[in-house]
Amino acid sequence: MTILALAAAVLYGTADFLGGVASRRASAFAVLALTVPAGAVVMVLVALLGQVPALGVLLGHGGLGTPASVGDWSAAGWAAASGVCGAAGLIAFYTGFASAPISVVAPVAALVSALLPVGVAIAGGERPAATVIAGGLVCLAAIILVSAQPADHAPAKPGQSRGGGLRLAPSGRLLAMGYGAAAGVGFGLFFIFLKNAGQSGVLWPVAISRSAGTVVAFGIVLATRTRLRFDQGGVTGIALASGAIDAAANVCYVLATRVGLFGLAVVITSLYPGMTVLLARVLLGERMRWLQRAGLLLAAVGVVLMTV
């Protein structure tokens, strides 16, 4: 379970990094209209290939998506709901970045998206060992630290980089926390619903989830009258790669929830900001704050505690 959840965190973090790079070169809503459909197309194709007997064996036909999982309306409903919630979470996430510093929005979103599923898991009867609980708490602290960004960064409009100083008034900070909480609730519900959908399979539930998210993404583009122009800086390729990698992360996450405790799988998966920070440091040369370094160390300690 730990390996699968860590793989999901790495893939989610990579997808977020690529999506962020693309959003600096084009409208965030336009990028969303590429990344979500890209993941949907990839997952539908893979799910269809999983129905071919020979390829189905290679893809783990029995556990990753069977014809029965397509006809299970309960699973399909959970999957569709997860796609809608995930897309709604991304919309709140991007909107928050457009009106408030990432230093406020991101940590709140990451923490809420982890705590909500953990609360559901505990209410459902999950009772991990003391060391596992300690590791989970350490990882929750790590999520906040690795999400931290310089507080003096001004918000940027979608598609623009952030820069310049800004002091938030109390009302502005509350608004930023509201956007972060809304995004976190969307992501948290996504984790919960996709886990429920994944009880009958993996590939088809993820494919349905991404397809439902595509409808929401296109709806937002139409409602905001966003122009879909991707003719600069390789935005199209970056956004498509982000969508495909995010879909792969969904698969790893669902597999992790099938073989281990749901709450722990969510906490480990929610460490994804650490990967985003590392990629920004290595590929973009962005400075890593001491809080983020401490967060990465705490994440390692937390994962070790949960696996001993």
C-alpha cells in the first residue's frame, strides 16, 4: 500500500507541476480543459484494452476493470461524482491562486483534503496502530510545510506568474482560507468517492471519473468564455502530459486503497506537494524554503513510522 500511495503522490505532484507550468503560459481554465480530457482519453483507451483477453492479462484484467465494473451503476455513480468533485476542487484551487497568495490557499487545501477522508475512515471503523497514527500525524504536518510558499508573493491572474509584494488584510486572508477549504473539500470528496468506485475495479472507475470531470471542465470554459488558444511555449504538450500522468496517479491511488487502510493511503498520497516543490527546485531553479526542506524530512519520517 505504501509504495502505491507514494507512487500516487509522486505522479500527482508531477502532474501539478506540469499543470502549473502550463498555467503560467495560458489561461488556467484553458489548461484545465486540456488536462482533464487528456486523462479521460488515456483511461478509456486503457480500460478498453483491458477487455482484450491477451492484453487484459497483462493489465491485470480481473482487478483493474472488468465488464461487470462498467455495468455496476453504483460504482459508476461514485466514479462520476468523484470526477465532478475533483474538477470543482481544481476550479476553487485556481480561483484562489488568482485572488490570494498560494502560501495561504495551498496548505489549507492540502490539509483539508487529507483530514476529510481520514475522518471518514475513522468513522468507518479503521483503527491503525499507535506508530501508524503517529506517522500519519507527522505526514499531516509535512503536508502543510511542503506546501508553504513565500508569504510576500502576490496572487496572479490565471496564466500569469506571481510576483511582487502583497499584505493581506484579515478579510483577504479569510477569503484565501475559504478558497483553500473549498478546494480541499473538493479534493477530499474526490478521494472518498473514487475509493468507493474502486471497490468494483480500477480502470473503468477512473475512466468514468475523468470523463465526468471533462464535462465540468468544458462547462467552466463555456461559462467563462475562455478562449482555447495553445500556441505558445509548448502548452499543449505540457498540459496533455499533465493529464495523462494525473490519470496514472488516480490508478495508483485506487490500487492503494484496495490493498491497505484508506485513511493512511490518503495521507501518504496527500504528500504530493513535496514532488511539485522538488521539480520546481530542480527544473525551474526555484528556491526551496527551510520550511519546505523540513517538510520533506518530516514526510520521510512519517512514512517510515507508518511502515514499521
